[in-house]
Amino acid sequence: MNQPPATPSASESAVPLAATGAPVPEPRGFFGHPRGLSTLFFTELWERFSYYGMRALLFLFMTAAVEKGGLGFDTGKAGAIYGLYTSGVYLTAMPGGWLADRLIGQRRAVLYGGIIIALGHFSMALPGTLFFFLGLLLIVMGTGLLKPNISTMVGGLYPEGGARRDAGFSIFYMGINIGAFIAPLLVGYLGEKVNWHLGFGAAGVGMVFGVIQYLVGGKHLGNVGQKLPSEPPAPGQAERGGGSRTLGLAVVGVLGGLLVVLQLLGVVDLTTAVGLANAGGLIIVTLALAFFLFQFTAGGLDATEKRRLSVIGVLFICSAIFWAGFEQAGSSLNLFARELTDRTVFGWQMPASYLQAVNALLIISFAPVFAWLWVWLNKRGLEPSSPAKFSLGLVLLGSGFGVMVAASLAAAGGQQVSPLWLVLTYLLHTLGELSLSPVGLSTVTKLSPQRAVGQMMGVWFMSMSLGNLIAGRVAGQFEAMPLPQLFGAVAAVAIAAGLVLSLFVRPIRRMMSGVH
């Protein structure tokens, strides 16, 4: 949940900075790291504060009765909107990285993104569905600009690479989780106990703090993130770039035409949120299949690269399944917290959104333990391979939903149950996240053909986007299906996927051809 999206440029942009001799910020000043890291740390902290604060309220607000200040949506519609929103955050990371690389640079992309995010939250602070949907759109657009490019800039602080760069990212990720922990406590309280729109506005204020300190601390960034002068194109390079744009426009046109045909045939209904979500899932799956098919048939890959690409395809499916379950936290599990959880503490009923802070707190607590554990196992030749870690992550995710099956049975008849059920579920989900999430990006970069790493990273984010979209659709069944059946289905799919993957760990490792 709390790992920031990145784009292909995140791994590539640090090299030109070093190669061009661009001034690098002062080497010490923030826990032994460049002072510019503090600027990016707090920018990301406030961005995550705004994102997770609003996310903690989003599903609850949409499903709250109109007389209680909510929108009064049924869970099917709310789930579709939630899925479209969270999947859009990942999809816009790709064009956001492209815009920064080609047009405005990372420095401006982060600034513009932060401003647009704040405007989105302030739009949601106004009453009316028009401002609500406008706010969601602005937040998606702004996040697509900010998230991938701020990660790129962190890498740019360390042109030398190495262990200090990894340590810098670890500190940076800590800012993510601090923001994600604090946000539900403050924004959630204001939204649920005072006024929904005041909560959304508080998220916007947090982003404004992030933008202000980003501008003030920009002097510590040196030239990191500034757009570099373009080198003269090699012979034929401009033509290839024009061809890529033409191909991109052609793909968009074909997909648009396909949706029109499907609408006319009655396969999808683009006039409803559920229909749009279904169409979005169809588009993502079609694009992913087309990409893999093209790479296998016309990508110029040798036998080893094709085997490795097959592994990425398997992990793509597993990643989508994992995030389809994990992202129930902000939707179906959030509703369970509101409707069926006894949240009374010493006579005071805490907001349901407070439980959204549990995952971030657990990440902060267990991430160093997992980092130490993998190193300890590696030194003894016992560290699990990437597919084995994926398998473990899926089984842990499914086990968490197994806990929710028991919690749902205990809550039969509308009885409220202890919040410890959700805490245990989030614990298992967090352990699963730490087993799977950090491994995905690293494994894809290692398995991808070097000439196609950027494209593969884009496709990898599509797996997360697809998972988030499915999560919203699944959560939409909260009122339509018995909860033991709903959570049991998610548990069964996740555990089955993990166990099937575990059976094929050895052959998959052979297909990885030396990549661990």
C-alpha cells in the first residue's frame, strides 16, 4: 500500500545527472544524507498524508446516507468509483513520468502535481457531486505527476548509487508511512466526527504544507530534477519518436473504437460507474495481453529473454490478485469497521477510519525486521527466491481474509465484534505486503530485456492498477453477498494462487536463468 509508484525514468535519470556534472546538493545534513532528502521526505510525507487521509474517508463518505452528509451511493456504485480512482493513480504515473522526462522536468512536475492535488482536495471540500468527481480527477492527475517524479529525484540525490542510495530510499519510505499513519487519525476524525468536507479540506491543507516546504527547501536540491538540455537526436531518432507517438495515438483510437462497439452491442455501459469500471478493466487486460503478445512475436527477444518474460507474465497475474485483495482495506474492510466493529474505547466511539492507520504503523514496525531477515537468510544461502516470496505474500493475504471469514461469522445478525479481528487481518496483510511488494519492482527490472525495461515497468504498474480496479468491484458486493462468502472467496483465490505458485517455484526459477 505504502510503496510509492515509480516510472522507468526513476532508474535512468540518475545517470545523466552524474554524467553531465550537474551540481549535487551538499552531501550531509539529514541523518547523514543530502539535505535535499529532507525536502523530498516532507513533501512525500504531506502528499501521503493528504492521499491516505482522503482515502480513509472516501468509501465511507460515498456510502453514508444523504441525511448524514454523505452521497448515499450503494456499495456497487461506490466500489466502482473507488476502483476507478485508485487504479487511475497507477495508470497516470506512466504519462506523468513521460511529461517530466520530455517536457517539464521532475522538479516542476512535483510542484505542479502538489498544487493540483491540493486543488482536488479543496474541490472535494465543497458540497455537490460535481465538485466531488472533479476533486477525484484532479487528485489522480496530480498524483500521476508527483509520485513517480519525486522518487526519481530521490535517486538523483545519489549519482554514485550504492548502499547510501538504498538507505536514502529507506528513509524516504519512512516518510510515506508516517504520513499514512497520521492522516486517518486527524483527517478521519474531522471527516467522521465533525464534517465530511472539513476532513477533505484538511487533507488539502496538508498538501499545501508539503508544497510550501518543497518551495522553501528547493535550494537544497541543487540541479536535481531540473530538465536537462536535450542532446541532438541521432540519425533517424526523431523519426522513431514520431512513429512512437503515431503508434500511441493509433492504440488509443483502436481502444476508443472498441469501447464504442462494445457499448452499441450492450457488452459495457459507459453511462454508469460500474460500466466504466468494467470497461477500464477490459482496457487494462487488453493492453497487457497485446504488449506480451507483441514482445513474444515481434519483440526481437532471444530464448532466455522470452522465458524471463513468461515469468513476468506469471508475476503480473499474481500481483493483480494480491492488490485486488489488499486494497479491500479502504473499502470493504473499512465498511466492516463502521458497520460491524465495536469501536467504543472507555465510553468514546473512535472513528472507523482510525483502523486505516494500523497498516502504516505495522509497516514502520516490521519493515526493518524484514530487511534484516532477508540479509540474514541470504548470508546463509536460505533467502527465498522472488517467486517464493510472492507465494508467501499471497498466502498471508488469503489468511488475513480467512480471519475476516471468522469475524463475519461472529458478527452474524448484526452483532458488533472486537476491532482485534481487523488488527489481526491487517497484520497478516502487512506481512504479505512486505513479502511481495518490495520484490516486484526489483524483480521486473532484473528480468526485463535492458532495451525494454521502461516498457515493462509501465506494464507492471498496470498489474497494480488492475488489482485496484478489481478491489473496488469486489468491495461493491459488500451488500449483495453474505460477508463470510465474500471474504471467503477472496481468501480462497489468494491462497490458491499462492499455493499453485509455490508448486512451480523451481521451474520458474529455472526460467529466470540465474536471476534470484
